[in-house]
Amino acid sequence: MDYSQKIAAVLGIFLATIMLCAGSGFLCYLHGYQTGQEAGFAQGHVQGKEIGYQIGYQSGYEAGYKPRPEPQVTEGFILRNPTYQEMKAFLAQDVTNAKTYTKDEFVCTDFAAEVNNNAEAKGIRCAIVDIFYPDGYGHTIIAFETVDKGLIFIEPQFDREVTLTIGKSYSQINNFTPAPRADIIERYLIIW
Ligand SMILES: [Ca+2]
């Protein structure tokens, strides 16, 4: 081997070594890249899933959560059944009975409606009572469910306590002036 051949051999070994190192380095790089990428992907996937879940949960929670509205105390009122004396006291101070019955203007239903509304404006529970007479005629009065004497019917035109008996004349059983037409009570409805 002469000098130039020796140089060529040394260069060849040197180059082969560099290429080997470079190649293995590249392989290492590839391997490292792939492993790192896989690990990074796996971790990122888990974290991404977790973050995505939290964001989804939060937005879903916000969309689904509707706060219950605060009760509006101004929109409701409480009615209570009066004692018999409270009912009498209310009727004594209520002036509806002083009004005049006027055909087609202020009739039995108007008396009943007005006393009912006045009672309930004072927190006293009051019912409208529809009485059915023969031939499509009828009458309207009111009622209170007193706590001590039970259900009491009141004729609001006179503030008088009355009784209702099916099959009997309303004016007769309550000692009123006889009605101009049949006022036999066929049935009645109590509307609270
Ligand atoms: Ca009522």
C-alpha cells in the first residue's frame, strides 16, 4: 500500500464512521421523534379530552341551569276562612247592601260579585253561589266557610243569613216577599 492508498483507506474509514454515526443519529432522531410524538399525543389526547370535557360540562351546565325565579310576593295574596263573628263584622261595615236593585243594571249577581270582591280584598275567603230555579231562571248569593259555624249562605242584597234546600222555594224558606215567578231551588253551585 503506498501513501495515497493509505490516505484513501483512512478517508474511507473516516467517511464510513461519519456516515454510520450520522445514520444512527438519524435513526435515533427518528425513533426519539416517534416515541416522543406518541407520548406527547397520548398525553395531549388525555389532557385535551379532560379540558374538552370540562368546557363541555361547564357550557352544558350553564345552558341547563336556569335559576328558579324569586317568588313575587306582590303577585299573590292569602285568603282565610273567617270566624262567624268576623263574617258578621265584615258584612256590617260593607255598604253593598245599601245599593238599589236595578233591573238590567245592578242585579243579584252584581250584589254577590261586589261583596265577594270586597271580602277577598280584606283577605276573607268568600264564595259565589249560583242557584238554579225552573225555566232557566236563577239567583246569585254568597257563602263563607266559617271556622266555627261551618258553611253560611248570605243574601248580599240584605246581608241576611239564608238556607238553601233543594226542592223548596227560596223566598218561602227564608221569609222573603214571594217571588214573581217560581223560585224552587233545583240545584246550586258554590264557586270559591
Ligand atoms: Ca271568591
